[in-house]
Amino acid sequence: MSDAPRIVLLPGDGIGPEIVAAAQRLLEALGRFEFDERLMGGCSIDAHGVALTDEVLDACKGADAVLLGAVGGPKWDTTDPDAPRPEQGLLGLRKGMGLYANLRPVRPSPALVGASPLREERIVGTDLLVVRELTGGIYFGDSGRDGDSAHDTCEYSTGEIERIARAGFEAAQRRAEGSGRRGRVTSVDKANVLETSRLWREVVSGLAGDYPDVELDHLLVDNAAMQLVSRPAEFDVIVTENLFGDILSDESAMLTGSLGMLPSASLGEAGSPGLFEPVHGSAPDIAGEGIANPLATFLSAALMLRHGLGRPAEAEQIDAAVDAVLERGLRTPDLAAAEEATVGTDAMTAAVLAEL
Ligand code: NAD
């Protein structure tokens, strides 16, 4: 029997297949893995009429980890509420695999600080983690149309809030370990308006006593959106609900100057497989051109090794190799300033492999 970890690859649509193939090369260079490539997203709609089949979901649940590219594209864009949509595959995976915590680290690479839309003095020192609740809230509540009106319902239970808040407090503890500083959790809600947010604040505050080494503060989401661009370096861990987290994590993503650099991890209960994917979408505008930036997917593979497979040393190797190629000045077009020379996906991948 093989003891190589079994990884389900879900390349998806657009640039997904290009960046996932590059990540597979990277992982093959690091060690032995058993890969099982499956359809999910628009490509699955074309083949099976649904974005995620039960068979693929079962394969994911039975794997050691799942590495995803991205899904979606104009081909499947529709306002018909009954037509299948690629995103249904993502939501189905999150729900089906019980992935309730989405972790998005945001730490601009020193070589890329100049690429941030913010002034350098604002961005320097930024190293934050957005912990987003992933399986509750308005994305999963009752929704529907009634004549010329429509509704989406936001619901949260104490249990749902408690487990994501604990994920946030524990992440803050891990990040502060050995640093001599206290971890800090900023819980983001809209408690001045929403009842779910008042319950959220109550539950998160009630847990703080279990984590005396972590400082807790609360921010309203509109204020958090402003603070993220005015003083990003002061955040440590941000914990928030699904919809707010979706928006704030994309805002944080732009702090680095390129979506093409940001990895994410979605985790469930201990011992169950996690899902690892770049934050960016399927970039249909550049699909097939060989210029997609594979680095966010490489960093997602590093998160997979660290959080999904318990192989932190290889994760470090990837992180260091990515930093090294950026230090050497290699840039895919999305990272490059107007006059800078650029490389494509293959050359970037080869350069990272050479640094391992
Ligand atoms: P996007 O992230 O795909 O693209 C935004 C811009 O960033 C584009 O100009 C694109 O070329 C560029 N870009 C993104 N990733 C890049 C990379 N790795 N290398 C180089 N450039 C990159 O967002 P969008 O345009 O809003 O959405 C396109 C499609 O992706 C839509 O169908 C959307 O629904 C889908 N989407 C999927 C996911 C996911 O699968 N998790 C996330 C977001 C959007």
C-alpha cells in the first residue's frame, strides 16, 4: 500500500488548469504524492450538468487534502436562477466537506511592497490573517424570489460562532508563539444594526476568558474596511462572518498589490481534509496565454503541506523559494511595473523549482 498522501486536484476553469499543473510539478519535485484529478466548476457543468458531482465530493472527502485552481467564466454567467453555476461547486464543497474556517494570510513579500496601491510607509510591516466563517450566514440562509421582490436570510447559531471564534483565537496564539508579543483578535461585525451580529459579539466576548494571552477587540465592518487601508500593519487576526469576510479578505488581498500572490486554506474538524486554493478567480481574460501567475497556487500548496499534511519543512521550502525568485526580480505580467521584463507561467515555475 502506498503511504504517499492522496491529493485530489480540482483545476477548474480559465487559468485553473495552468496553475494547478504548475503546482503539481512543484509538489512532485518535493516528494511522493498520489494525485487524483477531477472536474469541478464550469467544466463539470459541461460534462455532467452540475458543478460538483456526488462522486467528486466523495473523492474529496476521502482524500488527505484537496488543491483547487479556480472556477467560473463568462461561458457560465447567467441570471437564470435555475441554471447551474460554477460557484455552486465551491459552496457544495465547503458544505459537504464541513469546511467552516477560511484562513487567508496577507503578508506582502518584501520584494513586492512597491506593488501595493498603498504608500510604502502604510504597508510595511503588514502581516495579518483573515479568519472567515465559511458555511453559515447569508450565503446559506433561505433565499428566493416572490414576484418582483427577492430575499436572502442571514442566520447564525451560537455553536457556529463559537467554533470559528476559537479558530481565530487559536490562530492568534500560534502566530504569537515565541514572539514575546500578545496575539490579538479583532472581531468584525455590524452589531449596531444586525441581530446576528449582536449574538456574534456576545459569543466571541464570552470566549475571551479562555484565551487570556490573546487581546480581543471589536470593530464594525464599515470601520474595519477603512482601518484596513489606513493602518493595515496594526491588525493581527481578523475574525468575521461569511459575507463580511468575503469582502474584507479581498480588500486585504489588494494590500499586497496582486491577487496573484494570495493563498487560502479552508479547514474543518481536526483530522478531516482541508481545501487549499488561491484567492484569485479563473482570470478568463488571460486563460490559455501561458502568463498566469502560479505563485498564489504554490503558496496554497505550502499551506496544504503545513495545515493539511503536517509537513511544515516542505512548506517553508516553498515559501522561501517564492521569496527568492521575487528577490531575483522575476515577475509575471500581473506583478510587473510598466517597464519591467516579464516571464510566463512555465519560466516562473522552473525558477521556483530551481530554488527548492
Ligand atoms: P479574477 O481573480 O479571475 O481576475 C481579476 C483580475 O486579476 C483579472 O485581470 C485577471 O487576469 C487577474 N488575475 C487573477 N489571477 C491571476 C493570476 N494568477 N495571474 C495573473 N493575473 C491574474 O476575478 P474576476 O475577473 O472577478 O472573475 C473571473 C471569474 O472567476 C468569474 O467567473 C468569477 O466568478 C470567478 N471567480 C472564481 C473564484 C474561485 O474559484 N475561488 C474566485 C473569484 C472569482
